[in-house]
Amino acid sequence: MRENEPTNICNTAFRIIGNVEGGAEVFKHPNYYADDRGAEVIKLVSAGTEVLFEISDRTGDWSEIRLKGGLTGWVRTRDLRVSSDESSTFNGTMRVKTLDGSNLNIRQSASLSSPIIGPLRTGAIVTYKGFVGYWTEVVDENGVRGFVSSKFLVCSDAKVN
């Protein structure tokens, strides 16, 4: 473990909708009523669908998720499972992962308003350099150093030469 490296570096934001009979309901807002009164279901998502975890509510009973295509909504936290296709061991490299296979922007500094240096393709292996808030400083396969949103990185077993 490197100095200042978080112990949860391999925790991923990617989740799988668990084995929910009939699928998991995605709500516009967390629903705190047992009888679902007033709850607006915006989508039904099949078990096995991969989603991106955004945040939990105060109770931990509800999680905001992002679906492929960008739709966001709330599901019961109990309906989510951690995606298991990533390594749980950190070796200094990470893999770029998005829900829809799109590129990820690498930026000059840790800010959405920072200039974009270039794209990183989904599946690209990057070398970890450090965390800055919700951003990770990385070096790509071509030696380009910059910052990416940490939620789009997963631990990788790959080695970078």
C-alpha cells in the first residue's frame, strides 16, 4: 500500500440489480411509505442489469443510480449487488469503465471546468498516481498525465510496461 492511498481504492461504483422477481422499480425520488403511495416509478429494470451507484440517502435504504443512457433514479439499496467483474486487489493500475462503452475525458486538473486533454477509451489501462477529492490522477498508456472522475475506474490485474 502506498502512502496516502485509501484502503477502499478497489471499491467500485458499479452495481448489478440483484435477483428481484419482476425486476427492480426505479423511482423518481426515494419512497419512504410502506404502501408506495405517491411514488412515481419511472422505469422497471431487469435483474442482472449493470448500473452506476451515485449516492445513498440518509437512511441507507435508498440508492440513487444511473442507467445506461443517463437516466437517474432511486432504487431500494437491498436490490443492488456489487459488480463482480473487477479485481479486488490493487496493483497500481486501473481500468476505465463506463456503462455504455463511451470514452472518458482525461482533464488537465481535477475539475469539470478544466480543459480536456483527450479521451480514454473504455477498457484502457491507466497507472494510478493519487486521489484529489472525487478525481484520480492517472497516466495513460501513452504517458499522458491527467485527471479522471474516480467512479469510472476499477481495479485491474493488468500491468503497464
